[in-house]
Amino acid sequence: MDVLVCVKRVPAVGAEILLTADGTAIDTRHLGFTIGPHEECAVEEAVRIAERTGGSAGVLTVGPPETEEQLRYALSMGADHAVRVDTPETDPDPEATAAAVTGALGELPPYDLVLFGEASADAGHAQVGFRVACALRRPVVGGVKGIDLDGDRVLLRRESPEGVEVHEAPLPAVAAVLEGLNLPRYPTIKGRLRAKKAPIRVLDGPGATGGLRTLRLRHRPEARARTVVLGHGAAAAPAVVDVLAELGIVP
Amino acid sequence: MTPFPDRAQVVVIGAGIVGNSVVHHLARLGWRDILLVDKGPLPDPGGSTGHASNFVFPVDHSREITQLTADSSRQYAELGTLTTCGGIEVARTPERVQELHRRMSSAHAWGIDAELITPAEVAEKVPFLDPTVVLRGFWTPSVAVVDPLRAGELMRERATAAGALTVSAMTEVLAVDTDDGRVTRVRTDRGDVDTEYVVVACGVWSPRIAALAGATIPLTPAVHQMIDVGPIAELAATGREIAFPIVRDMDPLMYERQSGADLEIGSYAHRPILCEPDDIPSLAAAALSPTQLPFTPDDFDPQMEAALELFHPVLDRPDAGIRHAINGLLSLTPDGHPLLGETPEVRGLWSAAAVWIKEGPGVGRLIAEWMTEGAPEIDAAASDIARFAPHERTRHHVRARACEGFNKTYGITHPREQWSSDRGVRRSPFHEREVALGAEFFEVAGWERPQWYASNAPLVAELGVPDRPHEWDARWWSPIIDAEHLAMRRSAAMIDLSAFSQFDVRGPGALAYVQHLTVAQMDRPVGRVIYTPVLAPDGGFRSDLTVVRLGDRHFRVVTGGSDGARDLAWFTRHLPRDGSVTLTDVTSAVCTLGLWGPRARDVLAAITDEDVSDAAFPFATARTITIGSIPVLALRLSYVGELGWELHAPTECGLRLWDAVAEAGAPHGLVPAGIGVYGTTARMEKGYRLVGHELDAEHGPVEAGLALPGLKSQDFVGKAAYTKAREGEPEATLCTLTLDPGDPAGHPRFPQGGEPVLTPDGARITDRRGRPSFVTSAGAGPSLGTYLLMAYLPPWHAVEGTGLLVEYLGERYPVTVARAGRTPLFDPDDTRMR
């Protein structure tokens, strides 16, 4: 079975996220880049399916040449081929990204299953997988935390407040997966060395831009801790006991 | 939270291993009201201490670094934070095998147990390594892993328990105030604190903090890549952080060590990746920590291949994944040495920067001793932050040399090896003539100095100078040096000495000031040239130099180029605060041409109208003469043992001076000669001592054979110790040894300096104070027809005619003590120069 995973190059940020001077982007001058945790799980799942079924695990991204770093990371985890859809923008909007992926899927050999991360680790639009599935008129399930293959059908599991939903879909299908689907492996040294030398197929992007524009990024207002004086001296004791009871620290 | 003090005896900035060690030792030495601040949290504030590999290899070619490492190991062990695991440096190439032999020499010189072992023995100690890629191993049983964060905690605890220390984490230093060039106050986001002492122990951030006070700490943050690969069953099975010896795979410039279930692989092979101190992310903005930058895998790929070659039995497994990978930051300096001591720009502002984990506690003790007693026990000359010329403190220079030096971390560096980056910064006015003569330039303090001249190549055959058959012996050397030497002794030579550092001392307090800093009597008639040691408070050498009395209230200090910056800092620090003395650095204003040899007087007489006869211009005097239209300060003295002068002229007149001397000298057979003659061959034949080689802080004038006949009544720095040393017997005597004839290696070999001197049965030699005997200088004595070595020997070996051994690159060579003390082997009565 042939699986394709779509990944996005995103900055690996610390606790505090610095913005560029114009406030429209994350300041990445001193940051490294990665793929998000959902996508790492998607790559792991694809590699496992390929190993199990004797198929292939491909990885695709959309962006300029530097995004190949993330393709090579996926290759070092065990993906066996990689495709970059060339676009000048580092962060095209979901519509443009979906158009690029859809166009590429038209050019590439057919895949039985196309996996996305539930949402990118930076913008978090959670749109591309659904847009691609719609464009290709394929079934799609989001929030997937379990994938089982059953002949020409796939069972996709997702958690909901009510319990576990299991969706059955005919192949070819699309799924957006969540972290926790599996425990992704670390790349091996051999894997890294293989990935470094692996060819990457580059396709021209459609050149279309989407309708979404980033105007400005803002930091969330700092959550301020509120100080409540419970009382003074021994008189404060009952109030302290109440709080501890409320927190479940004392019965 | 502890209240923030408004006054401290000393503020130490940075709570990594260095800052913690400094506060611990300051407290031990009696300092109180010590304030330790760090911008980050404790116990790991986010600097390099928190991510270092934490291993300690004790053997280094540098004695100073070896001593700091040994002291640090003792301290880590005493704190219970050291785990001995042993370590092996492996060689994959014959060149590295030779270097391992050199390592053995250093191990013997510094008294560290080590041995060379076979590939099979390497594999016995590290069973998961492929011995077929290894030629030899250098096994050091005392290699250890330390826990610097825990050690730092314990040191803080001790200083706090002594009531000496206040610790303030999460405290950012905003400003360091100064008044009249002295530290007065540190301003932080928790409050301001008045203090007269600040120690900058901020690792990669040190340049930023020093700049707040107007000083420079010339280092650059640079990346050192590390990855952790695991889990590896054999390692996990030990249940320990480290159970196997650490391997330094020297040829690909890497190391591998166990870290729990993982194998940690570090590299000094990748391209130099520098970072600006201002660009280091904050703790909050960093993905891991400020000094663990994002890994750049492309830079590390070749090292992965090298690691696979040696460790494929465990690394080539599907479950051994790269679990951690960082571009860790460390500090690089222009010459690879730490930056220690009071900054030359700001009094009271001390630097304890560019220090590796293996040296941290030793540096803490050294800095504390230096601050307390005025001099540390370990000679810190090579690490003294005052050692840099102004251009060497610039960002451009630091980055250029850091880039060049990074890949030398595990490199094979010849003792005479020259830097190739940022050359040609300081050129004497003779430079274009020297280039035309095919000068081979060596650098000192940025000055380009001819080491020898290709134009003298025909002299090699003419004078029958032998070559050196072994490449290592002949590297950065030419037989032309010996030929220039013989030509000088035969007729005369002119030598470019413009790299000399020169200071003018003037004012009503000038005499008292120079008296205070020197051992020799300075109250001599105007026109006298006075050679003098300059001592540290404990009586060890700081430098030796020449002082010329140019007037009642005017002295000229002439000192070597390599140590000029330290001397300038020392003289500047001791200036009286009442303004009665002015000190002017005239180095750039004056060029110097040495003219020496039996025909030197003939040459000089031909170009000056003044009487330069011995009667009119005796030895050890100075006079202003004119050469053509150039006013020249001529000093009649010699470091090469020949009649002659140093000719000091205005820099802009230098070319005219050069041409006048060259033209007048031609009929007399005068040749240009390089520093190879001045600094090595002629100097050593005359038994003259050189700062940084024979003259160091661990030895005083008595042991160096430079005690003066009389003791002046005036007080001077180091006088008490010097007086005491004069009254007792020296524990060591500086000797000149000759290499015995006969070639144990089958062809002549030439030790280069730094080698251990051993007894005839191969035992290490130390004096009663534990100081080892090793070769301080080595060089040919062409006029003596022998090869010369200098070394301090304890009294029972410092006997002329005694036979000893010198270990050089795996062989032991018989040597003989030819001279104990300072009487020269060549022209012992100094008849030629007097």
C-alpha cells in the first residue's frame, strides 16, 4: 500500500515567541525548524504501513528549497521518497497549499492513503487536508488516532467526548491524524546518511495565492495571577482549609 | 527571597561552574559580602555549564592548562562530583601516532600516568569499537566525568554556610558603573549594588557584560555540535551514567562517550559556526536553552560517517536513534587560551571567561588567589586577559582566529605553527625591503617579523649548514637561520626589532615609579642602559626588560613584542594616582634595527659622524646619534652576544635607516638576519633567558641565574621574596644542556621544547617544590656545533657534566648538563660584545 504524508516546515519555538518588527511573522532568525508532532506521527504511521504491507511511504511538502530539511528528516525516519512542490512563499495560506498539494497529486503516481497532521504547529488552520480531499472528491476523516487497514478499505478511529468513533472509508482516502497515534521513532545515523543522499523530486507549484492574509500576530495577553488575601494570623486558618479542600489536597 | 544587598565586597556575575568556583574560593580566602548574580535560574542558569560533555582529559601540551585541569580534578573529586572512567585518544593515521608519542612526552613531563596501547587493548577496554580502524591508543586511566552543576551547588552552599555569600538568581545586570577607570557599582533589575570588584564569569555572554563597563573580553560564542544516540543495550545494561572509557577519535576531531544508555558524539570537525553574544536567545525564547541552539544536521553528516566507522557495532542498529542533537555554544578566543585576570581597561573588573569544564574549579581558585594576593600560584601568563594588543581585541580579529582555531581543538599543532588568518596587521617600516629579500614572516602580537630571509639561501651551502632530515623537526624552520647566525658571527647582521614594545616614562615621580617596578637600581646616570627583571609580588618573574635613562625625569622602557601588552598593563596599573608620572606607549612611534657582529662598528662608523668607539660609546650606554639626516637613539647592548647596537628611529624614517645600514654594511659582509637568530640560536648560545620560556611566575631571578650582585635599598614589587631567595639555596637552577652526539633514532633529531628531562634510567625529575624539569627552549648552537636545550634542574642534577635524557616523540636522547647557571657557552667572558 502506498501512503503519502504531507508535512510543513515550522519553527521550533521556546516558551516565548518573538515576532518580527512588523508583527506579521514569527522571528525565526535564531530558531531551528521542525515538523509538528501530529506530522511526526503521520510519518511514523506511513513508514509502519509501508513496512507491514510492502508498500511505499512518501513525504511531500510545499515551499522553497529550505523546506527540504524537513523532507530529509522524514526520510531519515524511514520514508522512502520525497516530493517538494516549489513555491516562493515559506508559508502559503491553506487554500494555496491545498491547491499545490492537489496539483501535485495529479502528477504523482496514485496513493492509497494521504495523511496530514491535524493542524500545522504554527498557523494551526487545520484546513489543508480537508481542502485536498474535497478537491479530489475523496473521503476524509480528521482527528484520527488509529488506522487499521482492511483490504481496500481503511478504518479510521477518533476520540469524541462520547467515546470512540470508527469510520470506515474506501481507499483511496485522506486522513488528518493527531499526536498520540503512535510513538514516532528517532532517526538512526544510517537513516540520516541515507536521507542526506536521497533525491528529492521537485514539482512546480501552481503559483496561485489563497484568500487568507496575515495582518498581524499578537501575543496572548499574559495571564496574571490574582492574589487573594484569605485573612491574617489564626483567623485565616478556616479559609485556608476551605481552599485546600477545594483543591482536593485535604479530604 | 533574600534581600538584595546595596553594597558588596565583590559581585560575581554568572553562576556557571566558573562563577561558583570563584565565590567558593573568595570565601575561603576571607572575602565577605560576596554577591553572586545570574540572569537565569539555579541550578542551571542556561549557560554552557548546563550542556557540556563534562569529561576531563588531564594531559595537555600546555603546562598551565594541565595544572588548571589537575587542580580542577582534585576539587571535583573532593566534592564527590567526579567519576573516573579512563579515556583513550585513538590514532587512525601515522601522523596521529606521532602526536600520541608527543602526548606521552607531555604526560611524562607533567607527571600524569598514561600509556600507548595497541588496537586490541583499545578494544578490550571499549568492546563495542572496531579496532581495525585504529593504529594506536593513548590511554589515560585518570580521565573522568564530572558533574559541574552539582559541584557548583556545593560550592555555593559552602560559601553561604561561611556567611560570605548572597546568591541572586533571575537577576539581570543592566549596567556596570565606573569612575576614573574603576568599578564602582553594578546595576541590576533587582537593585543597585556598590562594589569595587566585579568578576565577569558569564561564559559566552562575557563580552556583553564587560562592554557595560567599557572593557573588552575578546571571545566569541561558537558552536560545538553534539548528538546522543541510543538506546544501546550494552550501555543500558551497565545501569550507570558512565562505565566505559571515553574515546577521543582524534583524526576526525571527535569524541564518543557513554551517557547512560546513549552514546554521546561530539565534534570539533564541522565548519566554524560563530554567533554574536547579542544574538543568543533568552531563556524564554530558546527552544532548549540559550546555549543549546538548533542543530544544523548538514554540518554533522561527515562526523556521523566517521562515528559509524569506529562504532558501527552499536551505532548501526535500527533501534539506536538520534535522541538529542544540539549546536552547543562554547567560547573561543584568538589563541585558544582562557581570558583570566583584571581587564586592562577597567580596574576592579576581572575576567574569568573562556574556561572549559575541566578547568573551571582551578580557574576559580586562581582568580581568587590573584585577587587576594596579587599573584596566583599557577602561572597565568598565557591566559592573562591583558596579553592582547589592541587589534587583537577587535571583533574582526577574534572571529578570524576563532574560525581558524576551532578545527585545531583536536588538531596536531606544531609548537612553531603560525596563524594564517588576519595577518599583516602590524608592519615595520622595513617591510617592503624584507619582502623583496624573501623574508619568511612569523607573527608576534600582530607584527610581521622576518624569521629568516630566502635571500640568504646561498649561505647555507657556503657555510656548510646541515638540514634536518625529519619533517616534524624541519617544519616552520629553515637551515638559513643557522647560516644567518654564522654570517652574523663572521661579519655582521641587521635584525628588525620593531615589534619591541616601548614606553616613555616622564614626570617628577618617574624615578621612584620605575624603581618600584624593577629589581635593578634605576638611579643611574643619564644615558645608562639597565637590564632588569620585573617581578610579581611573590617574587616570580613577570618579565625582564631594558630601561634607558634618557633624562633626570625621563626613562624609556623597552620590552619584548610578545609580552608588551601585559607589560603595558602592569606599568599602567602601577602609575601613581597623583599624576606625577605619565606613561606613553611609543611602540608605534619608534622602529628598531639591531646591528650586531664583529664588523658592526665599522658599519655604524661609516654612516654617522659621531664617535662610536668603545671609549666614546661604551657598553650599556645610550646616545642619540645621527645617521644621515635621521636622529637615532642608539643603545649599545646585545641579546646575541656580539658588538653592536639597537638603533631606534622615528618610524617614518625607518626605510632610510634600513637602506643606510644595508648599503654601508654590504662591503663588510653584513646580512639581514631573522628572529630565528635573535630569539633562538644566538640567544641560546649566550644563555639568555626568554620570557614565557625560562622566565615565568614560578621562578625568580635567583633560580634563573639573573640575581643582581647588589640589592638596592629602595623598595620594589617582589623585594621580600627576592631577598629571601638570595639568602637561601635555589631549589632549581636554570641549566643549558647539549644533545649528545649519536642518533638513537638512526638520524639526527631535534627536540622542539616542552619535552621532559629524565634521569639516565628514565625517571621523571622534579625539584623539592614539585616543579618538573622540562625543556624550556630548544635550538641550534651553530657556532658551538651542538644542539642546545634549557631546563630548570634541581641542585642534585644541576651539575655540569651530568648525563640525563630528554624524551622526544617516543625516543629518549642522551643530553649533558653543559652549563649550570647563566655563564654563556659561547664567549663566556662576553669579550665580543664588550
